Amino acid sequence: MTFINNLQIINKINKPILSNQNRIVFMKNDFDEDFINNKNISFDIYNPVIGANIGIPLNILQYIYTTSHFGENNINFKLILLQFAIGIFTYGTDRFYDALEYQKVSNNSDYIFNYNIEKINYYDYVLDNYVYNIIFILSSYIYILYMLLPHINSYPFLFALTSTLNYRNFKKNYGQLKALYIGVFWTFGTVILPCILISNDYSILNDPAIYLSSFLSMFASSNLLDIKDKDEDANENINTLPVLFGENTAIAFSHIGLIGAMICFFQNNNFDENLLLSGIYEAQIFGSFFLNYKKTDN
């Protein structure tokens, strides 16, 4: 699909372009008006609820860690909706800000984009559904308030969730801590917070095998995703670990995190009581380690 979109752009450009894989840098005047106004050039289909797609993996993680901690399934429909709400509010808001920044650049600059074609199409889709996206984001935050306000023990997490509105500035100023931030935040969101809502206490903090395995795997996963965006982050002066130390070193950091996650999870008290679930978790961690080990030069 990206190949088709690239061909359409190349056929419409009147001047030479600079191409870096599927990244294209061009001038506003390089396009004719019909092309700019044509909204039918993309065949991509996007989730109509911004950020909702992340709710599925969040719920899987919530189920794995809470079941391993309590030794039984305590997840109800409200907790399932909570993970979708957290995904929409945090991830959806970040994507919404990205789209607004894209709009600002495209409207106010002589030079328009240094975005890949897939992101251009996605941001156009987000902006075309501007009002709906604001409604989804606000509704998700209202649901988070509904779930957390009755539980005084969850108030620190309400503050943490709200603080993600400033995540973009944190990422730009402290890019080297981005993977750590992601590891801590999603461990709070998918492990510690659900356990607090279920037990109405902080007993989860006495089970480091659970939350440390979550943190290490989240850290490793975030770092691996940053490798994919290394060039884009470097252009935006976001100094993530792959930007600072290179791809192989970043993968090595992730390897350490994945190994640590496997060891910690193996130590949880209910590992033997949920052998199928535990085995699947360990297998997917090992699979991530093996696949990324093959990417290194050594």
C-alpha cells in the first residue's frame, strides 16, 4: 500500500525530490491543488476511535499479570473498559497532538513535511475527524475519573495519567529516559492500578516478581520500537537510546530487559498454578529476544 501511495506522489510532483526509503521531503509548490485537495489517494483503513487499538494488548497484559498475582481471574467488564479508556486518553492524545503539529507545519511553513507517507495519510484522517477524536478523548478521561475517584488509593495514578498530557515535552527534553518512562507508566496502568482497584490496597507492591517483569518487558519493547523510529527521532532531536548509542547497543539493552523479565516472572508465586498462561508469556518473551537477536551484527 505504501508503494502505491509513493507512486501516486511521484507522479504528481513537478520537481525533483529527496527520498530516504519511504520518507519524502518536498516543497508546498511541488504539488498541484487537485492533488492536495484529493482525499481519496489513501486506501488505508484506520481505527475510528483514536488510540483504541492499544486497548487490546493492554487488556491482555492486565489479564496476565493480575491473574498471576492473585492466582485467579479477577478482571471484569469495567476493568476491560478502563484499559481501553487509558489507551484512548494517553496514546490517542499523543497521536492527536502529532496531527495538530503536522497541521501547523503544513499550514505555516514554506517547507511542508519530513513525514513518511503512511503518517501523512493517518494525520489527515485524524484531522478530518477532529471533533469525534476530542469527544473520544474527553469521554475516556471521564470514564477514568469514574473508575478512580471512588478509590482514594488510586489518586496517585489519576495524577500520573493526567500528567501524560505533557508527555510530548518530556520526550523531547528527556528522550534518553523515554523507554524507562514507558516501562514505569504501563506497569502502573496494566499491573499496579488494576490490582489496587481489585484489592483496594497496595499489596501488589509486595510482589516484585510481577511488576518488575512487567517493567522490564515494557522497557525492552519500547526500546525496540524506538529503533524503528531512530531516524525520525534524530531529525526531531529526541535522543532516545537508539539515537544516542546505536541500534545494536539499544537491542542489547532490550535483550537484558527481556531476560530479566523472564527470570522475574518465573519467580512469581503462582507460576506453577497457571502453567499454560505462564508458558505462553515466557514463550512470547523468548520469541522477542530471539527475533531481535538475529538483527544484531554480532
